[in-house]
Amino acid sequence: MNLQTTDLLLLADEETVPGKTKIPPRKPKWYDTFNYIANPDRFCHENLKKYGPIFKTSVFDGTTVFVGSARTNKMAFNGDNKYTEIVLPATTMEMFGEYSLFQRPDLHTQRKTALASGLTGATLAGYIPHINNIIYQGIKTWGSKKIQLYPAVEKISFNILTPLLLGISLKDSDPTTFEGLPISSKAELKALYKNYFDGFYGLLKWKSPLTAYGRGIKARAKLIDFMGKVIKVRLEKGRSINPTQDFLSMMLVSQQKKPDGIFSDILIKNQCLLQLWASHYEISGFVSSLIYQLGKYPQILQRLRQEQEQILGENNNISQFSPEHLKQMIFLEATLKETLRTLPPSPTASRQLTKSVVLDGILYKKGWTLIAEPRIAHIMPEHFEQPEKFKPERFLPEFNEGQMYKFIPFGGGVHSCLGAQMAMVISKVFASHLLRMFEWKIIGEPKFVQFPIKKITDDYQIEIQRKTKN
């Protein structure tokens, strides 16, 4: 889908607005932020139904326009350094830190291109044996029983990501794995991340232990110190570093090759902190939602198992498979995408307009904020046929749904999610093992934590049964 630059009119300050131009509907309300945080799905669905895919709110102060149509999504995603800039609540920006990708738009493309080499392509393919082994060893312990879904998935996700991103394997049973580090258990590290995560959308920028923001800032300082100690431990081992071994190794080798380049000490520490935080919560929530969705649709489970058998044979206990196997799992990939469509984990980053813009006869004023919301885009009949139905086949090539700017689970433009490919690979490996090793059924409907990342609550259980060996 193309959007020609002539379709978009940029207005200079004080320039007259063309005649017949409208502004987005809906009058912002003082309580919009509270309603949105309480239940983003309901907020987006109700306003979409009443006003259409473009409407004004006061979410996060000022005038914030929610958009969902493909054309406005593309407009929102591609204005950096032309007519938009990233804007987030002040508490969130401070949590991201001075050296995050959001803080320096002039350096964003350069930094992101350099970072992407550690999370995509051949480097990502090289991570698959590790991903595969951790998942296989982790789910073997599930047995036949009721399990709390999200905590079970989260435990395995954390064990995948700490070696993959930081190059260290933390084992509570082996105190030597914590030597030189300012923590003594995985639980302690996770608790810091929980406080850090909760501080992202603290409504009061008050550095007190009585506020989520205050606890988050304190946790952030401890996590930066932890990342610094991890780097020190890695460098003190004295071995040559393989840049394709893990994400941190890639950055350390790049720094050694070019000491005055992109990868300063503080950028490396900050990016390790952010990548582990974002990947851990997003992937854990995504995989949990996938398992829940498949428990609702046995006919889709059956088709997925047939695909697994065609690709891998009848052995339910395969412990390794190749990247080529993953590429052949077309229906599984479609099912992952349908899970992201129906249960998108989070909104995209907000953009503030630095110029007034007119698109399709609608005026978006300088100073307003734009949020391209997957919770709107993904339920529009103009984008997806029968959007209320869970239909993975819509993402198969012959149906051609899920086009760019209509399907936006990982955002879009220059600020699209850095770890999107890794999330898809981990989720695909996880699903492949589950499909071949287990039967499961859901127990009632789960409750969801709605904000800032949507995830099933910790107390939700499923019933899981180990499949009979062939």
C-alpha cells in the first residue's frame, strides 16, 4: 500500500488551513487517561464504534489523537525528523534513559542499524540451538498437571534471554554463576525488573519509595549497575569474544573495533537493560496468549499438529531442528500473527507533531500527539475480513491479509520493534515443542493485566497432559 507524499500536506506555522478541512471527532475528556489505562481494549473498541478509526482524546495530557487506518498509521510512523518526534510521558522517557533509541532521533537510524545485527539474520539463526535447548529442557519438567500458565512460560523465557542477550547463565543452584554480580538470585533480578517495569507509567514524577516511579528509578540504577558488573565479568575472563555468540558480545566486539563509535559503555549497559526488559515481558505475554488461544480452537490445534508431522515426522521427542524447519512452518507463523492481531501486547510509541499536517481532509495540529493503535487497526473490517473471528488462514499468502500498516503489532517505520524477529523465532520454537509433546485444555476464561503490556494474570491455570511416546 503506497502513500504518495503529495497526499500529505505539511503546513508552515501560520499557514492558512485549506477549506473544507475537518478536525478529528470527539471532545477530549479529563478522565481519558484513567479509562485507557484501566482497559485499553474497551477504550479503543467503544470509541472506534462511536467515532471511527480516528478520534481525539486527552490520554497522557494534551490532545492525543488515536489512529487506526492504514493511511494514518503510515503517516504517524514515517514522520520522524520531518513532521513528528517521539514523545512519551516524562516518567517513561526517564525510565528509558538518556541513551535509549528514543532520546536521540538524529542518531536513531545509525544506532538501530548497528544493534539490529545482533538480533536478526544469520546471528539470530545461530541462536536457535540455544533457544531450542532451553525450551525443550524447560517444558520437559511440566509433566501432566495443572500449571499456572504465565509463570511457567515466563520462567523459560527468562532462562532463554539472559544467556542470549547478556551471555551469562544464572543458576540458583550454582552460586558461582553470581560471582562478581550485585545480586544473588534470579528472583532478586526479576524483582528489580518488576519495579522498573511498574515505574514506566508512574503518574507522579516523584522520586519516593511511596511511588511506582520512585521505586522504578531506584531499580533502574541497580539494573544499570548490574549490567556494568556483567560486562566487567565478561571482559575479565580474558577470552576472545565471538560477536555472534550473544547480543552483548556483538556490542563489545564492535566497541573494541571502534572505541569512539556508537557503542559507548553507557549505551551498552542501557541497551542490555532495555532489551532484556522488553523481550522478557513481550515474549512471555505473547507465548502465554498463544497457548490460551490454541486451547480454545481444537481444529486449529489439529491442523498445526499435522503441519508439524509433515515437517518433522511423527517423533514427539525431537530435541533439535534447523532454521529451515522453522521457515516451513507456514501455518504456525500465520497462527502466531493471528494471536498478535487478536491480543496485541501493547500500543505503539507516541509521536508528537512538530508541524501541522493534513491527510485525507483531516487536520492534525502541531503539538498534538498521535498514537497508532493496533487495538483499532486489527479489528477494522476494512483491514481484516470478519475481524471478530480467530482465523489464522487470513495470514496465508493466498488470502493476503495483514498488509503493512494494517497489521502493526510491532509498530512500524524507523521505530518498529528491534526484537520482533527474535520474538517470532522464540515463539515458533516454543509452540513447535508444545504441539508435539503435550495436549492441553483451558480452564475457564482468563483475566488480563491490561497495561502497559497485555498479559494473562499469574493465577490463570491450564490443564496439560504429556503425549504418549511413539
